[in-house]
Amino acid sequence: MKKGTKLIISAAAAVTAAVIAGTMCAFAAKAGNGDVNGDGKVNITDITLTAAFVKGKRMLSDKALAAADVNGDGSVNNTDITRLAAFVKGKRNLDGSEFAPTGPVIEVKNGVTYVDGILVVNKSYALPQNYGNGLTAETQKAFNNMQAAAWNDGISLNICSGFRSYSYQSQLYWSYVNRDGQWAADTYSARPGHSEHQTGLAIDINNASTSFNGTREAKWIAAHCADYGFILRYPYGKEDKTGFMYESWHVRYVGKDLARKITDSGLCLEEYLGIDSYYH
């Protein structure tokens, strides 16, 4: 064997050894994006390519090496494989940090559902039978303030339906079912345990019927209720989101800041929180 040939073989062996050790670096030490094959996605294929490189089974281009070095230490090794795998499994970001929660944070405390800290009752989320004992003090105070302001504008507002117990809602709902059938009743009346009135945060004003729609009072409520911490809980055009017909008379207390944010967003509560409303 010639001397030149030995040098070539020695050089090749050195390269292979470097590859196996995962320390060959022909790129700047900067955290890669994990897209080793450059297809715009980070998935099992990228893990496979990186693993093959670390095992010395295949070479990677400089661009691919830079992408595979997800921890940015200037080398591609088992640490990068671990991070890629955790990312693809949805457990961690490529930098090793835990994924931030996506979507709403839903907690259930004593049978009551809170979404991002907001008590929620709809077709998807129910209350325990023994929950509630009247309008909350905050709700009553907010309504009193709204009522006084409306009076100053020549508008008379009164509560026609406030707190409803589980048993009362059950009687009401089943009377509607007997009268109109369950499909129809479900469009305008909540099943027991699914009524906002049981929370003590919801109020029907003046006249809980479609004849209230378009009245001076209804228009005033829509324009001003957020100033007192209320939202129109079942807005027009959101029936497929809330699960209920448009109710210009039904308001829900959420506090002034949140009421203003929801109202200005043009979203119903379900849309704002990113939740659904249907009987499961």
C-alpha cells in the first residue's frame, strides 16, 4: 500500500470517528430548528436522520447539521435526538423547556367548572344540584347600578327572573319539553344543572320573550350593560356557539374589565374562552 493511500484512509477514519462521536462541526454554534430534511416540518423523519448521523450511518449537509443541533452547542449528539423526540411527542419545546399550555385552562372545583378562572355553565358544563342560593351580592349591586343609570336615561329595567335552583329549573325545563318537545325546548331552555340562573350571576330583564327584542330597553342593555360588568350571554348570530337562541333580555355578570373585553371583541363567551356548548 502506498503512503498516499494510507493518508487518505487515515483521514477517512478520522472523519468517521468524529461522526460517531457526534462532534464533527462545520457550522456555527447556534440552536437549530430541528427541520433536518428541510421539508418545513419537524417530525420522526428528522429524528431518524439525526440518529443515523450520530450512529455514523450517514452524513448530513452543513445546513442539515445546523438544523439538527437543536441545543446549539456546536455538535450533533444524543442530546439533540432526545430534544427532537420530546418535541415531536408534544412534551417539550426544542430548547428543552416545557410547552406552554395551549387552549383554555379548565378546572373543576367541587363540581363547578372554571375556564381561565371564570365560572362557566352551558350545555357542556353543568353545576351540582345543591349549588347556589340566590343572586350573588356583586351581581345584585351591579344590576342596581345599571338600573339607576337606565332610569336616568328614561329606561325602566327590572329583574323578571334571577336565581333559579336546580329543582325549579328542572320543573321549568320539563314543562317546556312537554309543551314543545325536547328538540325545541333545548333551543331556549337549559336542562337542569345547565342553567346560568343557578350560578346567581345571570338575570333576565323585564320580559323573557322574543317580544323584548328590538325594544328601547333591549337596545339600552346591549349598549350599556358592559359598563356595569354584564355581557349579553346569548347574542344574536351566535346560536351555533352558545347553543341557545338569541336572548336580548339575558345578561351575565363577569365584572367590568372582562365584560368590556368580551363585548368589544364581538365574541360570545364560548368563543372568547375557546370552549364548546352541546349536551355530551
